[in-house]
Amino acid sequence: MDKTLEPTGPGSESVAVPVIREEIDVTTRVVDTGRGVRVTRSVTEEPVEISEQLWHEEIDVQRVAVDRVVSEAPPSRYEGDVLVVPVTEEVLVIEKRFRIKEELRITRVRRQQEYRETVSLRVEDVQVEAFDESARDGDRNQPKSD
């Protein structure tokens, strides 16, 4: 729109200025870029040594000869950490009597031992990689030259 400016009337000094308006039309379109994401996961096993103190108990039984006559069977008793269990027998006489034949002296003994074992623990590692399929297949989206 190229117009020359002219006076509007005879002897007039006013000039008419044309008004120009630009317009724009914006549209969108979907373009397949071929971009994607590749996820790679790998699992490895790492040996890990564990060390732990474990307790176990053993029983130590001692037989002690007593050979003593009693009127009735005595109950078991503790002497410190030792459980004393009287073992009785009946002896035939004109009357019955309890005679302690022996005592069992039972002591609980705690011993500590070290336990070691190597175990495998799994560790996962993940890599995420962005890639463009169109770059691998050749540039399909480029215009062909004639």
C-alpha cells in the first residue's frame, strides 16, 4: 500500500495520512521429533562381610557323692549360679529313710564366639539417556533437495 500524500483541497495545507494495520495468523502443528528416553538398569552384587558376637550356653553337670540319710526328699536349691538337684533312693530297712545318694551340680556356662559370613547385597544402578531416533535413521524431516 504505497500512496503518495496529496493535499485534501485547493489551497489547503492539510495532508491525509493513511492508517496501516498489520494482522498475524498463528497456528500450531504437531511435529514428531523422534525424541525419547532410554532407561538402563543394571544390578551388581557386592560382597559384604558381617561380624556379630553370638552367645551360646552349655551345661556342665558334676556328680558329687553324698551318701547321707535324710527323713524326706529335699527340694532342689541354688547355691549361687549352681542348681543343686538331690538324687535320692529308698533303702529297705525296718523303716524307710531317704538317703542322698548324690547331688547333681548344674552350672550354666556362657561362652562367646565370633561369627563371620560373607553375604552378597544387590545394588541397582539406573542410567536415563535422551536420544533422537530421527538422527539415527537419517534426517527424515528435512526437505528433499531437487
